[in-house]
Amino acid sequence: MGTGYSSLFNGTQGAKNSRHHSSAKIMHERVKTWAENEIETLETKSKRQREKFNTASIVYDKETGKYYYGKNKGALAPGVQKNEQLFGEKGVLPKKSFNAFEVGNCAEVDAINQALNNGAKLENLYMYTIHTTKTNFGMGKKACENCTFAFKGRIKENHSGWEEL
């Protein structure tokens, strides 16, 4: 689940004009479009799977110009390669959750995990996260406490904001 998303809606290759591609507006539109397509796919599978999909993230690698898409629970799905920089002994994710959710559950983690597995560096990543629930679809969503702990000060920018720790 976590490794195939980057091929959808791939960004331009190379870092030319990378600030343009990392803008909040562009990232917001791209993640909304990706989430709409993901919702269509999930709705054909089951109503329950659609209801479980509540968050989507996009990560842009300014070095390669590639985009990566993540959804909640994506990095924890069976068969997903968990990157050592996140999940390893010295990984940046907290060892114990700061909230009610399992560490690694977030859409941000899924998208960043894919980017790192593809050779990206944390310091080159821009991120934007949205709600995908029916009532709040497309609204920006701050990173939770776990993601704030793991990524604030490590990635280039989070356009949707950080939670207070």
C-alpha cells in the first residue's frame, strides 16, 4: 500500500522551479485530487474502508521534483517497508505515542516513508495534509503531536501547520 502511491500524479523530474511546485496552493490541489481518486477507489471496495480514510498527505521532494501521497494507516499496512530513519532504533518517530493513535498511523508518515524509501532526504521535503472526511474534505490539517515531534525542524516546510507540544 505505501510504496505505490508516488507513481500517481508524479511531479516534474528534477528540481528546476522547485519553489513553484512546493507551494501550498499547488500541493493542496494535488493532494485533494489524489484523495478524490482514492475515495472513488475505496467506495467501490467497501463503505467501511471509505469511512476509515480520514487524512491524506502530500510530500514534495525539492531535490527530485517528485510527489508522494500518503493516507492514514498506510505506513502500517502489511507488506509496507518501514524506513529505518522513521521506524528504526534511532528513528525520528517517538517511541511512545503522544496521543490516542499508534505511532506511524499518520498520512504524513506514510508519504514521508515512501519518499525516504525512494532515496529522499528529510531536509528536502515539503508537506501538506488535508482532512478527507465528508464534512471537512479538503480542509488543511495540522500535523499531530507525534508528527510534530518527528518532523518539525527536520523537513523543509509543513504548509498545513504543526500541533503544539
